[in-house]
Amino acid sequence: MADQSMRIEHDLLGDYHVPADAYYGVHTLRAVENFPITGTPISIYPDLINALAFIKQAAAISNHELGLLDHQRCSVIVDVCEELRTGALHDQFVVDVIQGGAGTSTNMNANEVIANRALELLGHKKGEYQHLHPNDHVNIGQSTNDVYPSALRIATYFGIYGLIEAMEVLREAFAAKADEFVDVLKMGRTQLQDAVPMTLGQEFSTYAVMLAEDQERLREAASLIREINMGATAIGTGITAHPDYAPLVVHHLGRLTGIDLVAAPNLIEATQDCGSFVQLSGVLKRVAVKLSKICNDLRLLSSGPRAGLGEINLPPMQAGSSIMPGKVNPVIPEVVNQVAFEIIGNDLTVTFAAEAGQLQLNAFEPIIAHSLFKSVTHLRRACYTLADRCVKGITANKERLRETVENSIGIVTALNPYIGYSNATSVAQEAHATGGSVAAIVLQRGLLSQSQLDEILRPEVLTRPAPLPDARA
């Protein structure tokens, strides 16, 4: 008696048993068995599945308009692709994120799922490909070599703008703190040594500006990602595709996705070139490096709290030690630091993978895709986490900040234009040796009056350009 739980499919290697209820087929199942690498299926990246669905739908519509696909098959393929974009059947995308074959397994996973769901809608059994075939109908006019990189570009485009939104939440959180701390005077530091006064608001405003700059760099990267190679088929010559297919499929794909997609001017070049992925990865690394620097600052400014700088308080999120009662650690900045380290490593992976391509195709785009998707996804989550669970709850230790300014030798820099560099140096040396305050020593030496000191050391004078003594007087 036949095993009703399995169906038999056939490929170039022969017959193969596939679970009867699976929407994927023999090509997908072989890939699952061939690539047991991470245990993570491509379904972890819904933007990629949705991008594949957009491409298969646009291809079906284009080929129908060109007379290469009948109305019934086109219509049912379109229906399935729209189902996929609602999240249906994503669990059927089971090939590993790291795979050989330049993404062929991912493309065939999509072709088989769409074909078998379409067969079901048409009243046929899964695997009855004589009615609607994964290659002959779902993949008509296509190759993995144009489908996969185009899907990657569309998916990363959506991901980039998701990351930009998360960065905006974080940027606004820092900007709000900059406004809150606008009049809180503190000491600035260079090389971890006292420098000159600034406000805590100025310090936090820099973080908002840093994020805004990188949002713009991401928009530039997204613009480059819009160029796709649909219609290239195997190597860029367009073999097996209709002469009018390439511009038509790009048109329909842009209409469906809402992205102003651009057809690559040279499809042979576009099929082998991964430069836009390298550029995007570099921008993601830039974002990660700057986020990590910000988190380093937050950990340093909140260090102690009594035996360190202790200038700000991070919101307590959890107990910090299994042995030290009352200890609270900066766990949110710490986790964001670790995300940044991962993104820096991902960038190196993308670099090696892009460089390793040979001749008319880069076979290593799956690891490029995995690395970029991880970077975009983890950075997005890190930005939301840092904003919501840390930055919004930061408070200032105003008394501590006031004391550091009053006791710092660094404020002597503000007196240079009034008492001269030599006098200022001598005052600084005495203050350092005796522990006395700069202001008291200046008064004692009669270099300035109390009223002059009060004017020079006002916060608004100390923290921005101000009128200086006229040398012509």
C-alpha cells in the first residue's frame, strides 16, 4: 500500500519522496538536506519572502501581457503571491539562510511553494506540475541570477527605511534630552582629561546630530539599491526572456512595491557586481560604530555611580550581580555595543563575499543577504531598545556636575584672553598642586576682580563664543 504521507517528485537526480502536505518540492527538500548549516530558515526574513512574491507576481503579469502565460495561470500565481505577502505559507520557506548555489535553492523554494499553492487553488494535488509548473510557469523568463539579487535589493530597501524609522525614534529621544539639559553646566573632556565647560544639553545634542547624519547616508544607500537586473536571466544576456520583458517587469515590479526601481543599464555587469551591497554594508558599519561610541559615552558618564564619573543616571533595568547586592549595570548600552561588534563583523563578511565572485556571477550572495539582513534587523531593534529602555529615562546628577566645574582646573582656559597664557598656566599649576580653586587663586593674585570673574564664568559665556577684550584698547 502506498505511503499516503508522502508524494514522489522527480528532478535531474531522480525520484524523491516529499511530504504530501508540503508546499515545497524536491529542489527545496534536497537543499534542506544539503545545507544543514545554521538551522535558521530563510523565513526568518519576511521582507525577503515578500520581495520574492513581488517579483513572481510582476513576472507573471509581464509574461501574460507578452502572450507567454495564459490568463488562468497568471491569475492564480498573482493570487498566491498576494497571499504570501500577508504572511501566509512563510513557514514553507525552509532552506537554510546559508546555502550553496548562488541562491538557486531560495528561488526554487519560492517557485515550488507558489506552484503547489496555485495547484491547490485550481483543484489539483500538490506535485501535479503538468497543470502548473514551478519552472515553466512560475519561473518563466527568469533565472535565480536576476531574481535573487533583485529580491535582495527590494528586501534591503524596505529594511533600510525600517532602520531609518527606528533611528528617528532614537534621535528624537536624544534631542529631547538635549532640550531638557540645555542649562546644565558640566566639564567637557578630551583624552579623558578635563577640557573646558559645556552643557549636558550640548553633549546630548551631538548624539542626535550623529544619528541624523547617518539617516541621510542610509537614504543615499537605499537610492543605489534601487537598481535591479531583472531580465538578465542567466548571465545578463536575457536568454529565454522575451525582448520586451525586462523593461516591462521592472515597470510592474516598481508599481507593486511602490519603489522607484531602475533597470540596470548593463545587465551583464549588474548580474556580477555586488558593489551596492558593499556600499550599504559600509554605511551600516558606520551607523554601528557611531552607536557604539555613543553607548561607550553613556557607560562612562554614568560610571560609578560614586567611584566613577557619576554625571548621569541610566534607568535601572535589572539586578547587576549575583554576588554584589544593589549593583546595577548599564545593560542596555552594553547590548547595543555587542550589536555594533556584530555589524562590524558582518561588514567584513560582505566584503570577502563580494570580492570572491568570479566572472559573470557572484555565487556568495546568500551570505551577503544573511549578513545584511542581520545587520539591518539587529540595528533597528537596538535603536528602539536604546531609546525606549535607556535614553528616555536618563537623568542628570546636577550637583555632581556643578562640583566638577567649580573644582576643575579646565576653566582656567576661559581666563586666557584676560590674564594671558603664562598667568593662566601658573594658576593651573598652583590649583593642581594645592587643590585650590582657580577662581580663588586668581582673586588672591589680584589678576581679576570678583565681578570680572562672575561675568567671564557665566554658563552662557563658557559654553559658546563670546566677546573678548579688545587688543586695541
